[in-house]
Amino acid sequence: MSRDVYINDIAVFLPNEAVDNDNIEKVLGQVGDRPSRAKRLILRSNKIKTRYYAIDPNTRKATHTNAQLTANAIKKLEKNGLDLNSVDVLSCGTTMPDQLMPNHALMVHGETKMKPLEVISTAGICLSGITSLKYAYNAVKSGDAEVAISTGSENASAVMRAENFEPELESRVDELEKNGEIAFEKDFLRWMLSDGAGAIALSSTPNKNSLSLKINKIFSRSFANELDACMYAGCEKQKDGSLKGWREYMPQEWLEKSIFSVKQDVKLLNEHITYYTVQKPLEMMLEENMFNPDEIDWFLPHYSSNYFRDEVYEKMKNASCDIPQEKWFTNLSSKGNTGSASIYIIIEELLKSGKVQKGHKLLCYIPESGRFSTAFMILEAV
């Protein structure tokens, strides 16, 4: 049995008040004796104006765990009318869970106090939110579940606070001063990432009195067979491109070498991200006639920085998928880059804006630079 699957509702939880660019270092904290040298350059490039942090701006203490952010988004679905006792599957994706084990979804389940049900956690970076959605989608499509919830969430600020960087400065200040690339690879992400969670309710029945989004296709591909890791944490990248994991280091080295910091190979990112996450997969999809670009009413891209916008468009045109930018919708400037939660937060805002009409087709784009993988989702408003 194969059934149609619909997004019946989508809810978003963003912690605390929005933080503007002038106040980021007040909330995250300043590393060292002077403000970040890279901050202004990066913010000018990414065009993010406000974002959200699960941090009390006065005490600088955490206000929410990742699991609590996610549970709050699910509770919003309940406030909107979803009977949580009707849910058969809970599927949760995130980049950085609160602990190594138990898995993230089990912790979310515990926070919501839902009935005993099937629970799955999907690992990854930005793609973990869409892979959690695909698991929930497949459960409903196959008939294994009548109602499913999928989530994407991030609590990046927990590792972006200045306190997490001070041990590194104490042990490697000379190297950081001499090697700007090392400083940039870590500082880069402090001004890129933010917190938030999204939750989607799925079933095989469309809403009777409001729009639903029918999921026509979720397409994902990994190109890890062709490229080295680009974004990583809990390890250190070796000269040959391999990753040496945290378990191979002594505990004191975890601090000295900043093993658990999130790092980005910026050179590798800039060289390959748009070809492997835009052009190549779109060529694959169009070769198999998965959709007609002329029929797309809204393109919803999750990109980490406005820096990539025009390059994404060029690669789309190279793949014969010219969707004019007036059809694009993104809220990166106001909501920030929330990783696996971003596509949830983008869809929710567009859907609640009233701009989506019956019959509209949406193409969602979710790239991941971890080791170059990507996903596209095709939705239809019914």
C-alpha cells in the first residue's frame, strides 16, 4: 500500500528575543581581549540581521536544551489542534544533540510526555532535518503510521559561547595570531549559526478547512565518495583529508586542540558547495523528469549565507532550472542559519504569510557541507 502524504501543520519555536548584530558578542561573549576581527566581514557577506539564541542575555546562561527547543515546537502543534495521542511516529533530526547518548529523539519524547510510540533520531548536519521528515513521510506513505511528527532543531549557541573558546586561546594564542585561516575557520561559524526548532505534522489526509502541502518527492544524494569532509566537529582533519576522531586523543588534547569546536574548511566549501549541492543533483532530477521548473511557484533555498545566493542561481541555470529570483523565499536575514531546522522555519513563515495558494508548487533546497550532500523536496498546496 502506498498513500499520498500531506503536511497538515508546521510549527516553529525560536528562543528568547531576536538578537541584532550589535549585540551578538554581548550574548555569546567576546573571545580574548578584543572584538572579533572577522565578525564585520562575515556579517556583511551573509546579510543576517537578527537571530535567536537559547541564552539569557543578562546572565549568559542557557535557557533551553536542544530537546526542550524541539519539544516546544511540538507543543505548538498541540496548541494548533493536533492530538498528540494520535501520533504513531516521532522522527527528530539535529546536528548537535545535548548528549552522545541516549539519542536526541528519545530525549524529545521524554520532554513531551507523549504516549509510547516509535521514535527515531537521524544524524547529520543540515540534512538531518529533512531525513527525519523523509522517515516520517515513508512511515505514513507505507501505512505503518496514520500520523507522524518530524522535527529539525539546533542549539548551536551552546558551543559558540566565548567560554568554550578560552582554553584554546590560552594554549594556541601564538598559532592563532600567525595563522589567520585557523582563526577564521572557527570564528566564521560563530557569526553564522543560531538556534531554533521546527515540527511538522504529517498524515495521509489533507486538511478539510485549510491548505495542506502534499509531499510529491523528497530527493537526496551524498557525494562523500568524491570529496573530503568540509564541516566537522569532534575530530581533527589530517593532511591527507581524513578525520581523526576524538577517541584517539587524550582528554587534555580535547581542549588544547579544540577537538569539539565546529570547524569549516572554507576553501573546500567555496570550491565545491554549489556544484555538488545545486547543479549536479538538479541535473539528475531533471534527467528523470521529477519536476518541471516552469511549474514551480516558489523556490525555498536554505543557504548559510547570502554570499551564495547568486552562485546558487548560476548553478541552477547551468542545470536548465531557471527559477527567477522573484519566486524565491528565504528568511535568513531575520531568523539566521538554524541548520537542520532552517527549512522548517522557511516553510512555516511562507505558509503562514498567505502567499501560498491552492495549486502552487514549491521546490525546497537543503544543502549540507559536512561531506557534500544535498536534498530537494517538491511540495504542492492542496
